Amino acid sequence: MKDKPIAFLGKTAVLGASLFMFLVIQALFQFLLIPGYTAASGGLGIPDMGMAYTPDRLYTLLAVMEGEALVWYNRVQLADLFYPLAYGGFFGSLLVKIYRKKYDDPIHYRWIVAVPLLAAGFDYLENLGFRMALILAPGRYDMLGWILSGLSTLKFLTLGLGVLLILTGIGYFIKGRRDAHFARK
């Protein structure tokens, strides 16, 4: 029962679909949404693309969100509804594929697969918080700013850990293949 998420993420179709979704949304961000928002906001960055910022920085970014900048940020947030699902599914599926070869029992790598899903959870909470901050504007709530900064930082740290686990798993895979090759000689 506990291994149903692992079995689902281990399907090749899930890996392919989440990779496709990840690449499409990433391209949408890079080539349309981020440049559009940056131009409309006067060169300021997107709030949820930063780490360990202060409430002053957050409220500086939120202050320019009116008119065209707000329209572009709403588009960014719409795409960001699907982006955590895409990268969480892709990284999680990739980790299942990699670590399944090293461990027979999913209990040994279940926590590894949970890392990108945790990052996606932080991203969704962060998106909800930014929406709350926009609704509450022009009011200033420093505690909300600190919470959003913490969620952004946790999101990027867990994503970094996920990438590190993928690279480590690939290293194990390469080492295992190399060791098997030299054992035959």
C-alpha cells in the first residue's frame, strides 16, 4: 500500500510526461513569462525566484505589481500552478528509476524520492503566500515576508538536494557498470 506512489512514479510514461511538461513550462518561463514580467516591472525580478530575502525586498517587488506588471505576474503564477507538479514528478520519477537499480526494496529510497515532492510542496505554499501578500497589499506584514523568504529558501535547498541525489545516483550507476565491466575481465 505504501509503495503505490513509488510504483506510479516508476512508470516510464510518468517520466516521459513529466519531462515533457517540465520542458514546456520551463521554456514558457524562460522565453515568454520572465522577460515579459521583467520588462513590465522595470527590471525587477520575480519575487519567488529569490532566496533568503528580507520583507523590504519582498514589498519593493510587490509595490510595482500594478497594471501590466500585475497581468504578467498573474500569468507567471498560472504557469507556476503546474510547474511544481512537473518538476516534482520528473525529478521524483527519475530518482525512482535511478535508485531502483541500486536498492531492491523501495523502503531504502522512499525518502530520496520524497525530496523533490517536498520542494514542490514548499513551492505551492510559497505561491499561496504570494497570492495572500498581493491580496493584502498595500498592507505590510513582515511576518508573512519572513515566512515567504523561508519557503523560497527551503524550496531551492530541497531542489538542490534533489539534483544532488540525482547526480549521486547516476554516479552509483556508472560506478556499478564500471565495476561490472572490470569484474568480467
